[in-house]
Amino acid sequence: NAGVTQTPKFQVLKTGQSMTLQCAQDMNHEYMSWYRQDPGMGLRLIHYSVGAGITDQGEVPNGYNVSRSTTEDFPLRLLSAAPSQTSVYFCASGGGARTDTQYFGPGTRLTVL
Amino acid sequence: GDSVTQMEGPVTLSEEACLTINCTYTATGYPSLFWYVQYPGEGLQLLLKATKADDKGSNKGFEATYRKETTSFHLEKGSVQVSDSAVYFCALLSGSARQLTFGSGTQLTVLP
């Protein structure tokens, strides 16, 4: 049981490039989400999904795209990278109830030059 | 909207000192409350949680009590260790949404 996995661990992009951050979970969780972590700001929700085929925007969705074709995978796409997207990105998954714990992946550190 | 206010850091303590990290929240309804810990270079791990008023979450010597009357969920530990050095995040989950709302985090450093 690997939990939540993310790839890559580190990535450097040039402004305007696109890329996909991968996230997978093997716990059969309905709910998956993407957060970004910036110094002094905690974690902010980018996009989330309550099940395969269903996605919605969080607090800071601009510049990011997601899809959920399977229960296990929830990739995050940067369409045209900008320096403001330099951050650490975390994927999380959890059950459907309000009391359920959400489990986080190890993170992807992205630098946009 | 929902919000979490956390004691600002950084906090530096000597080994075996007492720790309190304050956390207060604003939310509609009856949120579940969480403390997550992030060790250097790692992702977030759940430390403890409480899902209703007066519940006490506990783990690894850490405790926090869900106080609805003061809308607080302060993290406490009676005797910290060097290995407790990390960033601690208070978070809530409320209503029908499953998005966590996080505080800004508190950096704790414990010196030997």
C-alpha cells in the first residue's frame, strides 16, 4: 500500500512551458485534491475531485487544469508556466465523510524561471 | 468563509520544555479539526484530529481539545524532543465540502 504518490519530486521549467504533475493513490478514495504551499501562506486549494469524471475549482485555480478519468489518478496540468507558479505542490486523497482524514503525497517542488 | 488563525512562529524551545501552539477558527456549522505536521523535506502527516465539540485528539504525546465556545483547537505537548522540530499546521473541514482550510503554519525548533 503506497498511499499517495507524486512525480516528479523536483522540476524546473521556463516561462511558457507546459507540464503535468502526476498524482496517484491506491486507497480507493473518492476525494482527491491539489494544493500549493507558499512561504507564510499555508496550503491553498487549487482543484479537487469528488470522484472519477467530476472536478471543481478551489481557491486558486487560474493557470491549472485537472481531469479525473480513474479513481486512482488525478494529474495537474500547468498550461503555460509563469514564475508566480513557483511553489511546492501537494496532492491529497481522502474518504467521503467530513470526519475523514486526508492523506498527503510527498510533494513536487516546481521552479519556473 | 472559513478561516484558521494560527500562532505565528518561529517557536524555539529547549528539549523537555512545554509547548502550546494556538489555533482559532471561523466556520459555519460544526467543522472537524486537524493538526498536521510537516518534517523537513516531507509532505504533511496527520498528527491528530477531533470531530466534535469537547473531543480531545492525541498522538505521540501531543494533545488538542475541540473548544466550540472559544472556537479554538490549541496544540499542546508537555515535554518536547529534538525530533519534534517541524512545521505544524492547524486545519478544518466543514459542511458538505471536503476541502481543508489551513492556517499559515508554525515552525517549531527544539534545541538539545
